[in-house]
Amino acid sequence: MKLAMRAAFRTSLILIVAITAVGQELHLNDLVAEALANNPEIQAAQKGYEAARQRPSQVNSLPDPMFSPGWTSNGNPLPGAQLGVSPTSSIGFMVTQEVPYPGKRKLRGQISVKDAEAEFQTYQATELRVLSRLKQAFYKLSYDYSALAVLERNRTLLDRLLKITEIRYSVGRAAQQDVFKTQTQVSVLESRVIQLRRDKAAREAELNALLNRRPRQPIGKPPELQAKQSVRSLDELFALASRQAPMLTRDRRMIERSELAVNLAHKDYFPDFAVSGGYFNQGSMSPMYQGRLDITIPVYYRRKQSAALTERTQMLTQARRSYEATNQNLHFQIQDEFLAAQASWELLQLYSSTTVPQAGLALESSMSSYESGTVDFLSVLTNYMSVLEFEINYYEELQNYYLSLIRIEEMIGAPVVP
């Protein structure tokens, strides 16, 4: 009994939380903060950057020294045989330290620093990409709510038109096909509602995934979108992209890294060293000390160092060409999205100031005239469909306007949405 009561209590609590979440207004800033804290893709990119930061100190350090204990014996192979009797018997050790040619360690450390800086830009790009997906899902969800409200409002108008048509048909003042056409429009409206509800559920699922929430967790209702014009000019967007676009900055770091790699390839023509020192105990005889300097000789430089220099020179050219390609493609995409946003804004002004109000007045006038018999059914139905399409188109363009601005934000790494 108690278990059943607890289960019922938990179920009620879940329902209360779900109803509360559904009733709450969804705020974009809250979603962004939650995504930054919980999104696994962002966290993975951050850990990749933190791992890359640990490499410079590793490659900039000297190689670990080598400790080599050993013995030399006479008469038998056991340690200490003839120790103190034979001058060649001894027990001791050697310590060896490899020393790269001066400047090589510093260059390797600088290359790793550039790798870490490039990894940071990859992390920044990942963060911007995830937040862009989040914001786009948010604005699409807002569009779904607005479009559903438009359909609900126009469904009321359609029900009114259907009632008028049925009354006129019952007294012989309207054709039966007018009733059928109105009923068909009701079915068309219902099909659009089903599609929008499906899209709304998909956007909610996408938001839950981006926020790393459990599937089907209730999502609040976003506020209705308001048309606010961005004040960024195209030249300003280009300047921002050149300064701080993550992918451009990453390509610049890769150019700098390749330049350092070319310098390191030149250094590889010079020899590395190994310094060794040893102590050997000879029993009753005086101890023996040993010192040695090993020098690598790059005698195969034509097959190794020259090929490595050519490889890194080609990689430097590749990095520069990649930067040019990224820069050109980025500027094209920014301009394309800017023009799309500009066109959507102009259409928004047209819809809000002229098209939608005029179509609404035309519909109200035609419905009143249809009731009195001075206007035919086709005119009323045409006006109704115009109102529905214009209102839906308004919210579509509002959605497209913000989506274009968000995609620009992702590319340049700076706020654009007002």
C-alpha cells in the first residue's frame, strides 16, 4: 500500500514538473547557459584543447637521461670476478643525456603552442556551431508556435465561413460544392496542423539533445518573435570575420605552425649530441672514470633532411592556400546570408505594413458581402486563403531572417542578432 502511494506520489510529482515546464516561458539566454555547461560536444572540444595545452612543456623538455649499471669481470662472468686483481675488472655505472642541437627544443615547443592555439579555435568553432544549432532550433520552435496560432485563428474564420455556407445552402442560396470546398479547406488546415506539431516535437527533441537532457523532457513555450533589425553592415561583418572568425584564426595559426616547422627542418641538418659520464669501482685499485660525447652525423641528408624540408615547405604552401580558400568561402557565405536576411527584412516590412492588413480587410469585407449575397463564394475563399498564406509567410520570413543572422554569428564569432 505504501509502495503504491509512493509510486502515485512520484507520478504526480513528475506530472506537476512537466506541466510547470510546459507552462514556463522559454528564454534563449537560459538555454545558451545550459548548453555551455552541459553539452557533451562542447565539453569534448574543451578537453581536447586542455590536452593540447599540456604538449608544449613535454616537447620542450630534454630527453630523459639514461642510467646504465654494469660490470666487467675476468675469469668468470659473475660480477666482481677478479675485482681488485685484474685491472680490467670493475663494477660501475654510466649516465647518458641526449642534447638536441641548440634551438630545436624551442622550435618544437613553439610548434606545440601553435597546435594548442589552433585547437582552441577548433573548440571555439565547436561552441559556436552547437550554439548556432541551439538558437536555430529555438527560433524554429517559436515559428511553430506562431504558425499554429495563425492556423488556429484562421480555423475560427473557416468555421464561421462553413457555417455561413451551410446556412446559405440550406435556403438554396449557395451550391453544395461550396460546402464541400469549405470542408476540404478544413481538412487541408488540419494536415498543416499535424505537420507543424510534428516539427514542433522534433525541435523540442533537438533542444533536449543539445542540452544533454533526458529524451522527451518537457520544453517551455518560447516568446513570440519580434522583428528587430540588425545594425551590422556587410563591411563590418567582413571586418569582424577577418579579426575573429575561429576557422580563419585557426588557419592563421596553422600557417605560423608550418613556418616554424620549416625552420625546424633547417635545424635538422645540424647534429644532435649525447653526453655520457661513468664511475667504475675496481676494488683495491683506484676507481676509474669515463666520459664520452656522441655526435649524430646526418650523412643521409639527401634522403631524410632534404625530403623533410621539402615536405614541410609544401605543407606551408598548403596552409596558406587553405587560408585563402577558407577566407573566400567565408566571405561568400557571409554575403549570401546577409543578402538573405536583408531580403527577409524587406518582405517582413511589406507583409506587416501592407499585405497582411489589406488581405484581412478584404476578407472581412467579402465575408460580410457573402452573407448578404453580393459576393460569390470563390471570392471569399480566395481572400481567406490569401490571409492564411500571408500570415504564415510573415512568420516564415521572420524565422528565415533570424536564422540567417544566427548563421552569420556562427561564422564570424560575434553577436549579430539584436
